[in-house]
Amino acid sequence: MTGRTNGDAGDVATSRPDECAADVPADLEGVRVSSADGPDWAGIGYPDAGMADEAARVRDSVAVDAVGGDLPQVLHTAPAAVALIDLDAGTVTYANGSAQELTGGRAQLPLDIDAWSEAAGLTDLSGRAMRDTASPLSRVAQGIPVSGEPVAIADAARKGSDATAEEREEAEGRLLWVTGFPLSEAEDDARRRLALVVFLQLSGAGAQRHLEMMRDRAVVATELSFTISDPAKDQNPLVWVNPAFTRLTGYDLDEVLGRNCRFLQGPNTDPTSISRIRSALADERAITEVLLNYRRDGTAFWNQVSISPVFDGGGQVVNFVGVQADVTERVMVENERRAALAAAEETREQLRLLTDSTAAMTASLDAGGAARALARIVVPALADYCCVDLLDEVGLPTSAHRVAVNHRDDTKTETVGMLGRWITPTEDDDDPVDRVLAGGAPSLLPELPVRPEGLRDEPDLMARYEQLRPRSAIVVPLRARGQVLGALTLGTELPYGRRYSQRDLYLASDLAARAGLAVDNARLYAREHGAAETLQRSLLPAVPAVPGLTVASRYLAATDGAQVGGDWYDLMPLPDGAVGVAVGDVVGHDLRAAAAMGELRGVLRSYAWEGLGPEAVIDRCNDLVQGLHMAAMATAVFGRLERAQDDDGWVLGYCNAGHPPPLLRRGDGSVELLTGNLSPLIGATREAPRECTEVRCRPGDLLVLHTDGLIEGPGFDPDERTDLLVRTVAAEGHVEDVGALCDHVLEVLGAEGLRDDAVLLAIRLGD
């Protein structure tokens, strides 16, 4: 199967004989013909040319084997009744579906020709049985061609010559036109001799309508092209083709007979399809392929080629029969459909990529986290490897640093990161990454050099570049609010990496724009969160040194959300010698809550300075919050630590306004939750009375106060977290370093993942 030729009949390729059918189509198994040219179909007598073409089509589609099985689909679905006769035995060996209907399914094959005729109810026009006449079937069984004769079916013939005109017209509908001819060669041929009989039913609508119908069916029948080749001859040449083949290919009959039909091949004929056809012919099995063939004038067409072998009585292949159909329109429609589906699928994948990347990037409140999320998404969906460079907030290109690197092969990720500006400089020695960071246009580099000139003097970088084997690259800026924040670099790798196109550049630019917004939002959050945290910390006091007390405090800003809360703590020596202790939390998580916290803390300090008891201090704060609306509501614990009058230890008086209870760890290791006299939140109501609860403490006891951010949060059970806090404090031995205790408690409770601000205040009571 080499190239297509327009050559003459003597131009025969020198490939193996079994290659001859590589372009011989057929959905059937072929027949043996009487000569290389076949019978003169146009010369056989038919009522009209259409019927001649119809019979020719049926004849062209016939194929048999030794037992009449495995017949081609074309014969089974032929638009006429077809039977095969064994000339040596005088028996019908095969009948297609239409022929079986003539016998009502009663005939068991093989069957004597006369017996089969009787089973089918066939008579001559006068009603005599076929065995009593020189019937066309008998003549065909003797090897004599019958060009075309009418026969009747018994129920119509019984009307005889006395039938009325209406009955005769009705009887015409039960007339069959019979054509038959031998399919084998000379009588001394050792192979099985067969003959074909075709029955065409005449229409009951009159002769004219019958002829019109037959012409219409003949037009349909002759659309398919049939060929027969002889594998016994050198190069398996064509020995017969029907007129449809010459119309399909543009070759005349004398240009194709005696040649292997590989002349239909051309420069774009798929060699894989040809190989499959060759294998099928070598294995003597049927095959159907759709391949690109060429007409005599050089125009290409898609050819559906079906090839089937024909076996003789000894099981040897005697012919290959092919059917060809021009399916160019069907293939083009299918290709357009596939292209549309591929485009739709590509669009769907791009939308999914944009959606997934946006969700992943916006989920991070850190600029580096957003960049790393982008790198994870685009590899391998859009690139073999990816780099994200971000400018520092000062915005100078020289201040850029690589924050995210990814490669589909984890072992090469480090190589990508170490290579730095691995994109080859352009002809004007302008690095695409530097140009993009400086505000330049995106870069599409469809083909990268195998050994870039710019790295020849840097052997280490060249070695990494060659290890990476870049093929194609895209560099696009990360922009937000009119500013360049960084650069996204996408690359593919030889040998299988894609070659980037303008469409890929558009998609990468869209991704980079979304990444730029995510990075900018993360930086805005960081600035706002930093300002709020600075404000909140500025409102918290420095813990003063108090004789007899060892104090440590910890404040943690929330890691989730761009918010800070109204958490605070305080420790203050009072004029009367007592020490005020306070922990509180203003409802809310924003700068307003932090500002309200500062106001409330100042108010509480002023009331405590006046020497009021804990319950009075809380009540005064409650009145002020309700009267001045300085905050929505707040929780708080305020207590006074005083030396016992007998100078033996300390007395703690406290009042709790809806706050988590403090912990008191005794010297023996036991822990108490100070739950006495719980009252409503500050700002909630003035009706509920508040009282002060006093607790006697000994030297060495440890007082631990905290806010709800330490025990509450999504997925947390406050009771379980409180129990964990109690057990952690109880497990400590003799506590000397209260700061270390605070750090250990925060570590056990997983403070790094807190969803809310938290305060922890620990006070060890001394002598």
C-alpha cells in the first residue's frame, strides 16, 4: 500500500498479494465470476434498465462458503429474494430472508430445486407447476443463464385465463421476475459450482407504477460500489467492478481490471488502517475500515471499505469481495461534532480550572498561600511546571522573590526553584519575567531553545535548564487595582508538553488576574489585621511587678478572619493595698470591639481605683454601657486580691458577669473552677442582682483566668476543652515559672489554630 497512482492498467504495485484488498471495500463475502470481465449485465433482458441494475446489485453482493453460512450482510438485506443453487446436486443451498418468506419458512435446506419451487408455490403464468415445465429455475440449475422471465405464485395463478381484469391486475401483484446465472467457471473446475437466482416482485399497481418503483430501487441499489479480486493471481488484482465503482473513483473499467486497488491510496491515507486491512486479508477474515482514498482527478474522499473472503468447498479462499461507500459527508459531520464536543469539553475544563483556582486562592488569607494554591491548581492542568514571583510591597522589580514553585514531577520542583529566571531572554536581551514585573505586556514563548544562548556562560544554570527541558512558556503579570503584584510563569516540558497558543495566553491571563486579586486581598487583610492587633495590644497593660505575686500573661490574635476581638486583661495595685484582677471580652470581632474594649477597661479601672467591691464595679460598668452605648455587651471577671487579716495567705473576692470561670490550683495539685455567683453579661440587664464571692487562698496557689477564645470555636466542645484546660493545669508540678506554664497550656490547647482572640493570665500567690 504505497501512494496513489493515476497509472494505466499495466501499472501494478509489487507488494504482497494479500495487500490487494487494502482498498477493496466490502461488507460481504465475494463470489467467483465466469470471467475477468464478468457477464454483460447491460445485455441481459429485463423489463427496464432499472430492474437490470437491481439484479446486478444483488448479483454483485453475493458471497458464499462451503456450507452457505457466514454470508454477507449485503446479501441478507438485499432488496429482493435471493437463492443459491448447487449445480452439481441440483439443490437450493441458501435462501435469504425474502426467499425464505416465499416458502413460508417450510423449506429445510438443502432442498431439490423442484421441491423448493413447490414449497414456494411457484408456477408458470398458466398455473402449471415448475417441475412440469421448462422453468427458469430448472434451466438455471442446469447452468443455463436466464435473462429474465416472469413466474407466478400459486394463489394468483389459480385464477387462470378466466380471471377478470381486476383479478388479473391483482394477480400481477403476485408475479415474480426471475433472473439467474452460474457463478462458477468451467465444468471441469474442481471447485464447487454455484448459481444465483434473483426473484423481483412485480408491483400490483400496474406495469407503469411497477417500472417506476423498480427504477427508484435500482437508483438506490447502484449507489454502492462493488469489486471482486482474485487472490490466486499475482498481486490479487481486481477482476470485476460494477459501474458504481467507476463513477465513485473516476477510473474507467480498463484502467482498474488486472490491477491491485492500492491505486486509490494517496499521501494522507492512514497507514494504520492499511495495516489492519492487510492483517485481515492475511487471516482470511472480514473487515470494515473508513479511510481516505483519492479519485482519478486527485480529489480525496472518505471511503468506507468492507472486505469479505469467499471460500470454496475445500475451505480455500477463491475471491475477496468488497463494497465501497462514499461517506465523506458523514465523516465530515462526525469530525465537526467531535471538534464541537472537544471545544465544549475544553471550555468546561477551563471554567472548572478558573473556579477551582479562585476558590483555592481566596480560601487563603496569606499572599504566599494564595500563590501556592495557584501553583497547585495549574499543574498539571495547564502546565508541566509553574513559578509565582511576588514583588515586595515597595513594588520594585528588584525586590521580587519566588514564593511558589510546582512541577508535575516532585523530584524536579527544586530544580525549577533553583533555576531562577529560567526563561530565555528575548532577542533584545529583555527577560520576560523582569519585563512583566516592570509593568510590561505578557509574553507568549511557543518554542524555547534547547540550549539558550544566555546560559552558555553559566554551566550550572545550563545543566538545570537541560534537566528541565522546557518546550513552551507563558509569562503573565499578577495585577490588582492597577498595580503589578507579581508574575506567573507557566511552562511545558519536552517531549510531550503542549505548544502554548494565544488561547492558552488568554486563559493564563485570566488566572493571573484572579490570583492578583487574591494576593491583594490577602495583603489588605494582613495590613488591617496588623493595624487592629497593634491597636488592641496598645490597649493592653504591661503587667506590673506586685510584691508577693508572680504574674504571666498571653494574648493571641485569631488566625482566621481579618478581625480582632475585644479581649483584655488587667492587673493593678489599688490605693487600699489590694490588687485588682480583671479579664473581659467585648462582644464583636472588629476594630469597634477593640475600641470599646479600651473604653470599658478604662472605666473598670477607674471604679476599681475608688475602692468599690467587685460586684459594685461590675454594676457601674453595666450602667455605663447601657447608658452611653459604648459597647453592645461584654463578659468580665473582676476580683480583688487582699492579704488575709491573720497574715496567713490571701483572700480573693470576685464577681463574674457571664465569663468563663477562673481556675484555682491548690498547692496539693487539685483544681477548682470558681463558679460562684454567675451573673448576666455587662450591658444585658440591671434587674439581676450581683454578689461577691470570696475564696481563701494559700501561698503557692495558682490563679488562672482566660477568655472564651481558648475553649470555644467551630468543632470544639467547650466542656471538653475546659476539662482539658483543668487537667493540663493540674498535671503541672510545683509551678515556679508561670510563663512556661502559660506556654504549655497554649500548646496543649492548640492555640495556633484558634478562630477567636484569646487571653490567658496566670498568677502565682507567694508568701
